[in-house]
Amino acid sequence: MIYALFQALKEYDIPGQGLMTYLSFRAMLGCVTAMLISLFVGRRIIRWLQRKQIGETIRDLGLEGQMQKKGTPTMGGVIILLAIIVPVLLFCDLTNIYTQLLLLTTLWCGGMGFVDDYIKVFRHDKEGMSEKMKLILQIALGFVVGLTVCFSDQIVVREKVEVKPEQTLNVDTETLVEDSVWEMENVVKSTKTTIPFIKDHEFDYKAFSPFKGAWGWYCKWAIYVLMIVIVITACSNGTNLTDGMDGLAAGTSAIVGVVIGILAWLSGNILNSEYLNIMFIPGTGEVAIFMAIFVGALCGFLWYNSYPAQVFMGDTGSLAVGGIIGVSAILIRKELLLPILCGVFFVESLSVLMQRFYFKYTKHKYGAGRRIFRMAPLHHHYQKIDVPALISWPSHPIPEAKIVARFWLVELILAVATLALLKIR
């Protein structure tokens, strides 16, 4: 709203008006605003949740310090949603298709998680929304995003953009407008994405298409849309599974958000994209602003969610956070980097799948189920020592705060590695 107001009044010489044309200024302003909303509005929301006795129901699984969390307010994801939506409405370009898709994702996944938490808390149904219904809604969102990427004229890439030295003179790369002569050339609707270790960092999904010609065109876009559905569903569920310790999901997601914001900034900047030899995607500067707000909201939420947590994000927060990460990576064509960048989420999800498969397999073969990990998701494996499993390390339980800190460090290493891959061909 503030951004739109300044744009409407750009004919008038208002002091400080030019600042709103800078992505960096809007990103910093949005990040700080999101953090302040999380801090000050979050306190009131937590008190309200406590008065309504909206507490987490804890099953005794024999984990150290687990029962001390009984009664801790949940549905704290509402804090994250408010801290994202308000600054986005204030400082982002709401006519930008990338902003619209990310805002839709926030409301869609946040609403889905809110309904799930509402069923658990107010209807006292521990199962919440059925896994089938969650999956259907996640797939539906994936198709909405995928078809928009497929058919929207605003979602394009400029391939092989070469900037001549004389063109860079007296140019402010943060205020390049959409009708720039640079952006009018080499406009294509593409199914290409970014992948490391190969020439030009690019991979085209049409390589999976068995057809050529018109059928090949339809097939490659169908494959791309299917990939988008898989990424969004996997990210949303992966973050949900990781949300099992105080500050774990919020901290790791904030680190991921920083990297995606940097990549969005580079992809939307014609000079940086040309220097790094990555595809130039006009308009993704708004994704960078959105991710700055996203990181600010999570950092503010960590004030209350760090160990010992005063509030849990619940599915309201975890599903929304995962959805935002997945969609933002897709929009900047970096979804194939997610297994590295979101390595913590990936391993957490993989540990659950491995545990379920191995337990069912051994139960069918030996009559009694066996475990690979003492408990899944993986972060709980380090807390529990009284269950036999193939992996028996460590020999003693590790404090929750130390597990979270170590997972943050691992995620930080993966984040740096992801950025370093931009220079590896």
C-alpha cells in the first residue's frame, strides 16, 4: 500500500520518494517491520492463546524434557502469517505476479494449517485434518502455481543476455524498469531451470519428453507442472516434519530464506545474472523483498519459539513456511537446488520414509517390526536411547538445545555450499 501510494504520487516531488524505488530499502524496511510485528503483536497473541488454554497436547514418548512442554500454546503460526502479510501489503508491488503467487501460497497453506490446528485444539481431535485432505490441497496449490507459470505472460526468462560495457554506465541496477530495452530482448517462456555442475547451469525439462513437435511442447510443460506439484508438496510436508523441537523449523527456515532471497536478487539483476552466467528473470526482485520479510518474521518468532519455547508454530506456521520456500524456489528456477539447500528438511523427511518402510518390511518378514532410527523424524533419534535400532549412536541422549544448534550449523553449511555452487560448472 505504501509502495503503491508512492508510485501513484511519483509525479510530485515528495522528499524521500526515490527510496521506494530501491529494492534494498524496501527489503530492509519490510524485514524490520516483520520482526517488530512478530515481537510486539506476538506477545499479545501468546497471552490470548494462554487465556483460551490453547495448549499443545503431548504424548509421552519417553523423550527428555518432553512432558515439560505440556500446555505450551500452539497455533503460533498466526504470528508468522501476520508478520508476513502486513509488510507484504505495505512494501511489495502487488501487481507483480511473483508477489501474488507467494501471497496466495501464504494464505492457502496457512489457512490449511489453521484448520488442522483448529480441529486438534477446539474439537479435541488429535488426528486433525486427514493426511489425504492435506495432500489434495497441497497438490491443488501446486497445480495453481504450475499452470500460472505455464500460461502467465509475466513469468518469462531472458536467456543469454549480454550486457555491453557502455550500457552499464550511469545505470542504477536497482531501479531498472520493466520496459527497459534490455528486458525487451530474448523474451521466452521456458521450462529451463538451474542446476549445478553442468554447462551454463541450466537444465531443460523437455529432456524428459519422449515426443517432439506440438506433443513435445505439451509434454514438457506437463512434466514441469508435475515437478512443481512435487516440490511444493515435499517442501510443505518436510518443514512440517522438522517442526518438532523448539526453534528448529523456524531457525533452519530463516537460513534457507536468506539464501533464496540472495538468489532471487541475483536472478532479477541483469548485471549480476550476466556476470554469474545464470538466467535473468525480470521481476524476481520482489521475491527478494518477500523473502526478506519472511526471514524477519521468523527471526521475530524465534524470540518466543527458542528453547524453552513460549509458543509453538503448529501446522499453521509449518505448512505455510514450507509452502513459501517451495514456491519461491520454483519462481526463481532454483527448485533442483532444494535437496542441498533444504538438506535438513530432506533428511528429516527421508528418515520418516525409511523408518516406515523398514518397519513394515521387517514386520512382514520376521513377524516383528525393526527400526533404523530409534525414533523418526531424525531429530528425535538423538533424544531417545532405550529403543533398539540399526543406528545405535549416540550412547546417551543429547539436550534439545544442542541438537537444534547443531542442525542450524548443518543448515548454515548447506546454505553456503548452495551459494558456492553458482561458480562451479
